[in-house]
Amino acid sequence: MPSFGAWTDRLKAYSDFVRANGEYQLNEARAKLVDAETAGKVEELRERKEIFKRLEHDFNSLYKLEKNIEDERKFTERMSRKASCFLTGLVNNDYGGVWQGYKYFFSQAIINYAEKMVAITVAPEARSSDNFFWSKDRNVLCESADAKIDNVILLMEWLHTQGYLLTVGKPAWLTVVQLYNLMDAAAREDANELRKAVSELRTGTFQNWSPKALLSIPSNVTRET
């Protein structure tokens, strides 16, 4: 089963990217400042000094952003424990928390993986009532899902509406495991892209200032407080 470790790895990669990017821009600004000074270009030198001063301030303020990232890492660990309960069936009377955990990861993964998620189909045998149990009482007979529940995202929404959880090992459970694995894959892809960007920044070959992975980083992490 997915461990969600890829999500904390992604945040570590993002933290490394933020610092490497700051260093790269500061060093580039310093080099241009020296060039302008050497060439005796008074107006350009004044402009370069202002740019360097601003970037130096931003770089020295990175600890605020890095604290946000560390706080999010801790929150991610809490959400991973909640989300994993959906696959283990061990809810401990916190059904709402289970869905909070699932939606936390789903909302980030779907930004770049929507088509792949929708492509996970729900087979007829995964819609029968023996795939589910009611979160409040395992002995209550569950309904079967309608035939229109034909992809895993619709299945998850239906389960939430019904208050159901999954019977471990059944077809519906195996279908949702595919979704969870895909969410982990999204995080791994983001982390790898950010690590590649860090490597390019440190070798001076970085060209793309907006890696796709940045789109799925929560906004409360990417802004300073």
C-alpha cells in the first residue's frame, strides 16, 4: 500500500529548490553588478545595485518560507496517517478525518494527474455491496453502487456521500489502491522534477523558471508569512 512518503520527499525537494533558486538569482545579480561596475556604466550600475539589494533581502528572508515548508511537512505526515485509514479500515471514529486526509492529497495530485485518475475504471464486481461497510456499524447492510459510478473518482465521491468504507482486499479496495498509488506517483514525479531543477541551478543550466511541480504545491507553503 502507498506510504505517502513521496509527499514529504516532495516538500524536501521544494525546500532545496527554493534555496538553490535564491542562490542562483543572487549570484547572477552579483555578477551583473560587477560587470556594470567594471564597465563604468553609471545608470546600469545604479539599477543593478537595486536589483541585488532586493534579491539579497529576499534570500535572507528564505527562513520564513522554509519554516512554512517544515510546518507543511508535519501537517502532511498527519494527513498521511488519516488518509491511510481509508485503506486499512481503521477509522477510530474519525470518518471526517479520513476524508480530510484523502482530499488533501487528491487535490494536489489531480492538478497534473487528472486524466490518469479519471482513467481508473470501476468494474461491475467492484460496485457490489460486499465491497463496502458503513463507517458507523460494520453489521449494517450496504447498498451497491449504481452502474454510472464508472471511474474511481466517482466511486470515492459516492463512498463519501454514503458514509461507507472499503472492505480490504475486495475489488473496490483494489481499485482505490490504484488511485492512491497514482497519487504517490504524482508526488514522486514532482519531487524528481524539482531535484532536476536544483541540479540544473547548481550547474548553471537551468532554463525553466516555472517547473510544473510548482503548480501543485499548496499556496500556504509557497508564500512567506
